[in-house]
Amino acid sequence: MTDLPATNLVMLTLVKPEGQLEVFFERRPMPEPAPHEVLVKVLATPINPSDLGLLFGGADMSTARASTRDGLPVINADIPPAGMRAMTGRVGDALPIGNEGCGLVVKAGASPEAQALLGKTVALLGGEMYAEYRCLPMQMTMPLPEGTDPADGASCFVNPLTSLAFTETMRAEGHKALVHTAAASNLGQMLVKICAKDGIPLVNIVRSDAQVEILKGIGATHIVNSSADDFQDRLLDAIVATEATLGFDAIGGGKLAGQILAAMEVAAVKRMTTYSRYGSDSYKQVYIYGALDLGPTVLNRSFGLTWGLGGFLLTPFLQKAGWEVVGRMRQRVVDELTTTFKSHYSHEISLTEALNLDTAHAYNAKRTGEKYLIRP
């Protein structure tokens, strides 16, 4: 391979004790791969909501200020007291960012398995992707077919594996249909395609007529607009039709999770043949996997006593699922990379452009249909 530079440009986010956030670049020595590691030149890495949680955390971005250091951009912002309490554990630690990406293996450790990846295009998982190079264990890479566009490979871990994890969880827990919120998102569109292909009934909750049209355009059947006056009635109709008893909620705060459980309960009671003062015996579960609303989760407990509300995160799921299940999921992602799991990006930016203040405000707005790709 070509000679490598002596240093690697890395983006870092730092919470200072005085209540300040600083996001900046640092040049670090080029890492040397251990026997079972590979050094990858990062060619593309997406900005996901999970990345923004680390990147800007609880900072008040309306106070964000731009400056430069050593010719590279810096963003500073004030952190309110509530944000500082939430980020106590990371005060003083400059943390690298970027959950996933795609790149070219330019150097490999001594093991035969690592050497076999030299010159290959691989998908990457394991953090620290907002950088020019990433050194990581070969198990955290996924070889991609020759000729794969790095834009297609960049987002083939987090959203594809999360959407597949939803259907795996559904089967493992004995449910037969799903409810999904923020359903017009990149991940939501993947889930629509998976469920259509696998014959899984899916209720999609969106928040605008424009998002309804997006999902109609890819063949979604049950679409409910949460901003409509008759939302609760339409949600109930969709859950009665699908008999969905499992939901995945990207919103987190507010009353939506409770509304889903309530509709599931009413639908289950309609199926009962005898009355019970404890409600239905149909188990209803909602998992919160996102935080688009940072406010409290509000439950008006009108859904009996047979229900659950929990959190869901991809990494613990993968650890629990085991290598056989994870291997099957990863192979499906590779097989359907340019169809089911193809990501669409509205903007492509360089690594340093990611800390342009106007650009940062734009991608931090998390608008549906706008997804940013960093090409270092």
C-alpha cells in the first residue's frame, strides 16, 4: 500500500468542568495494528442520531460559537445545569465520535486472518470513525463485495442491524406484528422493506402528511399520522388489523409510548371472550430505543397489568443473541446492501466541514429525509 502519514486527524468532544462543551480536532500518532487488528482509511461515515448524542450531548447549541485552532475548526457551547448532571461521567475526557463507517484496509496485523483483509473494502463498527484512519480488531469489520460504494457500506451496521434486531426480538418474544415510531426515518424505511419481504404486519407512526407519502411510496400498508386529530382512533384501527403487541419507540419522551400500549390493550380486549377487571391477558411491550424527545416519558396507565416498557440498545442485543444469529443478520445486510438496506444521503461533507457551525446546526436538527455523510 502507499506510504501512510505520520499522524491521524481525529475529531473529539470534551465536556469541561466549568460547563462548556468543546468539539475540536487533534492530530495523533498513526496507530500500529496488533496481530489481529487492521488499519483502515475511513472513506465514509454517517452522522446518526446516536452520534449526535455524544457529539453535542446536553449542550445548548443555540449558544454555539465557532473558532479555529491550528488552522482547524472548533465549536464551543454552553451546557446548562441539567446537561452537566447528565454528563457528569464524561467531564474532562476528550472522547472520539462516530459509531460506524466504511473504508479501505491499508495495513494489517501479523495474523493470517488480518492479512487476508489487506486491500479490502470493509464496513466498520466500534466508534471513533470521525477520523482519517481507524485501527480496530478485525472482528469489528465486515468485508464488502468488490466495487461497493463506500456510501453504501458506511451505514450498514447501526440502522440495518437495529431494524433486523426488531424482527428478531419479535420472534424471540412470541409477538407477530410490530409498531414503530419515527417510521419515515432511514431506519424506518429499512424496517418497512424487511417486514414486507418477511410478511410481518407493521404499524408505522409518523408525524406529518409528507412522511405518510414517503412510506406509501415504498409500499407501507399501515401508516398513522400522530399530528392528526383522529390519531388515537387510526392507531387503534391499525393495531386491531395487525394484532401488534410489540412496539419500538424512537421518540422516548412524551406520551406516545403510553398511547401505543393503550391502543394495544383496547385491541386485545376486543379479542377477549370473557371480562376481566385486570384487563387483557395479552402481553404488550414497548421498547424505547431513541431520544428524539428528551422530556419525561408519560404513562396514563389505561392498559391493564400485562405490559412492559423497557429500553433497547443494539450492542447488548447482539451480545445476547449470539454469533449464529448475528452472523445470519450480517450476511443478510451484505446480500441486500443496495436494496433493503440502502441508505440515502441528502448531504456529503468533509471531516473538517462537519465542524462548520452552520452545517452543524443543520445536521443537529435531525430533520426526517436529511442524512449527512462525512467523507474524510
